Amino acid sequence: ETGVTQTPRHLVMGMTNKKSLKCEQHLGHNAMYWYKQSAKKPLELMFVYNFKEQTENNSVPSRFSPECPNSSHLFLHLHTLQPEDSALYLCASSPALAGGDTQYFGPGTRLTVL
Amino acid sequence: DQQVKQNSPSLSVQEGRISILNCDYTNSMFDYFLWYKKYPAEGPTFLISISSIKDKNEDGRFTVFLNKSAKHLSLHIVPSQPGDSAVYFCAASAQNNNDMRFGAGTRLTVKP
């Protein structure tokens, strides 16, 4: 397996459910990111991790909880979501946090909240 | 506050002609600019980038132009091919971090 992988690819959940999204990168990168892409809107940065430490939280509601156990894995734990949270959630990684470091994206998880 | 804007949601060109995708930004601290391409059901893939010390970068059929004074960049694809049909995102970041800001994307359709 190479690159950045995400599971599941599709997820449908009710507002009272708890689920987790998983991201894994096989590129030896040190920085990992979660993005949200809603229909016809720009990608919105949610969280940034560098060497397993969270360096940025872009005012994301607490119903989204990230976890980074090591530099290769990143999780997004979801609980009591709202229908407006339905979107494509993209994970990315980059060698470092230096400006201009190319970010490599996974295929995304298409989330639908009923 | 949308710091990176792609004002054309869609663009249609004929195969073999030039495609020009435009992007404007507002933050003068941005030093790096990237273009990503996204096919349906896939994540964005890196296409080409440029740093603020240059005004042009070329890679095969793809050329990115940067006009810092106008805070404008563009991606030229020539000749365009049907396989280039995708959504193209412009992105920018500052030198001291990789907090990348994306535009909303332009859907390019190249007709055979």
C-alpha cells in the first residue's frame, strides 16, 4: 500500500452515533491534516498534526475529535454530528510543516449524517 | 474570509486548445502557490507549484504564472486533452507554516 489511504470511503450515520474515520500514510511524512470539503465550497482545514502533536485547530466544534497515535496514523472521532456536517473529509500528509511543502491527499471519506 | 478565490466555477475548452484557469488571493504573506487536480471519487493530486520569487514555472503542458503585484496566478494547459477534465484547485501558503488555503475550484471540461 502506498500513498495516503482513508477508511471507510463512505459512511452514513445518525446524529446519535459515534464513528471514527481513519487515515494512514505510507510516505514517511511528519505532518498530517484533516480537511472538510462541503459542496461548492473551498477545502477547509480542520486540524494539523506535526510529529504527533496537534499544532492547529481551526475552531472546529468539539463533536469532531482528532487523534494521532503516531506519525503514520490519524483518526477523526465523530459523535453527535449534525446534518450540516455531511461532507467529504480529506486527510493529507506532508514531509514537514514548512511553507510550500506539498500535501498529499487521500481519497476522502464521504460522510452523510441523517 | 476567503483568502484564495477562483471566480470561475467552470470552464469548457476544445481538445488541442489552451485552457487558462485563474486564481486571486488577498493575503500578501503567501509565498507558495500550488495547483491541485481532482477527479471524482479521488483526493486532490498535486499538479504544479510556484514560489513567490518566480513569476513562471513550467512542467510539460502545464505552466503556472504568478503576478505578485496583482495577487493573481493562472494555470495554462496547452494543448488541452480530454483526460485533463477535472476540478482544479488553487492553493496558497505562507513561508512559516503549511496552513494551506484553497480556492473553491474550477471544473474544467475538455471536449474531444
